[in-house]
Amino acid sequence: MEIVEAIGIPLGVGLTFLILTYLVLGDNPLYKLALHIFVGALMGYSFGIVAREIVLTLLQLPDERLLLVPLAMGLWLLGFKGVPRLAYVGNFAVAYLVGVGAAVALGGALLGALVPQVEATARALSGDSLLDGMLIVVGTICTLMAFNFAAPKQVGLGGIWARGVGLLAGVGRIFLIFAFGAAFAGALTASLSILIGRIQYIIDFLVSLLGI
């Protein structure tokens, strides 16, 4: 453990200095070196974790014949995509992967975001504060209306409806501005906290090195 700390602490301090050179020198080779080290280490670690998890998951399948499905799809994709004239045949495997990914993303968006938001909006009306509940309901409806970008210009009742939707969308954009502002402020605060932590890390290292 002492060897790890003896190597890791100076290495961390050095990489921190290299990253902080961006504040003074802008985009420079030292900053790029540290950035490449961080990105390479992250990609290598992520690849190792994903590869290990996938292999272990496949090996733990109750029916070993199921292993033939991803193996066949991988060979199909690699085999046909490597030949320009037969590349279109490999699109079937790509279409399957994209379709499954889109279905999972859509299900996650519906079950993880939209449905809980509808439930929270409904519960807001039955809360103790009716004003807060109405504000949440109005904010939710107006924010959803803000994503309506295809309201054509119409006359008569259609025009009245389009103008009403446009008005609600304008109110929704105000809610979005406040939400994005709060998110940006939170991200900025977190970044400053990380910066303060790294500076304190360097100060502690220098103090321990100089024996002050």
C-alpha cells in the first residue's frame, strides 16, 4: 500500500498540474498528454469491465446453446461487413442491434421518465398545498408543449388552437430556462468543488513533502 501511495500521489499531483496548464497556456502538449492518459485509462478500464461482465454473463447462461446466437450474429456482422459487395447482408445484424437498443431506450424513457412524471403530477394535485400542485401540473404541461415544433399556421379554430399551443410553449420554455439554469449552477458548483479538492490535494502533498 505504501508503494502504491508513493507512486500514485506524485503521479496524481503531476497529472493535476498538467491539466491546470490549460488555464494558463490554453491547448498545449502537456494538457493533451494528461488528457490522453486519462482517456486511455478510462477506455481500457471500461473495456475490461464490459468484456468481463459480458463473458461471465454468457458463460452463466442456463442453456449453452444460447451462446450460438451472439456468436452467429458477431460472425455474420464481421464476415459480411468486411466484403464491400456483401456489406448490405450484414445490415440485418446491425438492424437487430439498433432495434433492440431503440426498444430498450424507449422503454427506459417511458418507464423511467414519462410515467413517473405523470404519477408525480397526479400526486401533486392530492397534496397538502394545492398551489404547489397546480404549479407542477402547469409546468409539466407547458414544458411538454415547448417541444411541439410542427404547429402550422392556420386560420379559424385551428389558428386559435395553434396560438394557444404557442403561448403554452412560451411558458414552458421559461420553465426550461429555470431548469437548465439550476442544472448549470449545480454542475458549476460541483466543478468548483472538484477543483478545490484537487488544489487541497496538491497543498497536502507539498506540505507532507516539505515536512511543514
